[in-house]
Amino acid sequence: MPCLQPLPATSYDYGSWHPGIKIQRHYHVNVEGRDYSVPSHLIGELGSLKIMAVTIEIYHDSTLVAVHPRRAVPP
């Protein structure tokens, strides 16, 4: 009986966490000058962001509520 399982098909995407982000009245959060949408019923609530190289993940009460491709800010 093997003790190890196979590695995932994709590598782990490291990111930085940003807790306590308030969802604005236009149901977006701003990351590096770009707006990313959140479900409108979360307006005024606090969320957390996980900013990774290629995606932005938005969480509310530890539940993933939105995933967006990360857009580069023009120089």
C-alpha cells in the first residue's frame, strides 16, 4: 500500500493575504488601481483578498466568493 499520493497537476500559487477589506458600495474591491467585482449582497461587509501572480481571490467569512484574473497596471 503506497504511503504517498501523486503530486497535483499544477504547482501551488503563492499569494499574499489582505484581511479586513471593506466591500465598497459599487460592490468592488480595489487592488493596485484595478477594481474587482464582488457579489452585491456583500456591500458594506468585510472580506479578505488573496493576491497571487495570476489571480485575485476574494473571501467572505472564509468562503471564496469571487476569483478574477489579475490585470496588470500599466506603467
